[in-house]
Amino acid sequence: MSLDVSPALLEQAERGEVDEAAFVDCVRTSLPYAWDMISKLVAQLKVDGGEFADNQTPPPDEQARGQLLRALASDAIRGALQRHFGVRLAFQNCHRVAVFPLSSDSDERHARFTSIRGQLLNQSPELRDC
């Protein structure tokens, strides 16, 4: 799954420095399912507080699943999203995205979520082919 890069943004990249806000907007329009999910989780974290907010509902189709994978597997996209929203993102399986506050108070919970143990405990036969 590729981003829908405008000619103007591509020209910026060819010249050198890229405006990060323009890149984030490209991600928003190219990966709307992933953007919407992360936006909702960030809002949930702000409203509910707590150590983190996460999604446990599988994507509705393969295109949505692909958008999540694209957004979270790319260091550039993930980093830009983290800076834009002011959170740390974590990802476990085909749909379990979590957002953590940047504060050191969430470091321990983030470490548990992203640990090998956390990954193994989040597995189930229903998710085998996700």
C-alpha cells in the first residue's frame, strides 16, 4: 500500500527537506482508516486518562488492515504520527494499536505492552490469519 503523494510533496522531497505537516496530511488522506483509529484512540486517552488507550476490534476488511500495517510498519510514518499527536504508538497484531502518553509515567506499561510476553499473551486462534 503506497501513499498518495501529490506532485508538490514529491517535488519538496526531491529538493531536500519536506514539510512534516504536509507529510502528515498525505498520511491522513492516504490512510484514512489508520488515521481515524489513531485519532480516536488519542481522543479516548485524553478524555479517559489512564496509562494507554487501545483498539481491540479487527479491521472491517483487508484494505483497512493494510492501512494499519502501512502506518505502523513505516518508521517515517509512525514517527510523524507520534510527533503530530504527541503520543507513543505501539502495535501488536493486525489491529491492536495502542497510544501511550509521552510522560515517563507510562514507560512501564508501554514496556509490558511491547514485551515478548505481552505479544504472546495477545495471541489467539481467531487471529492466526490476520
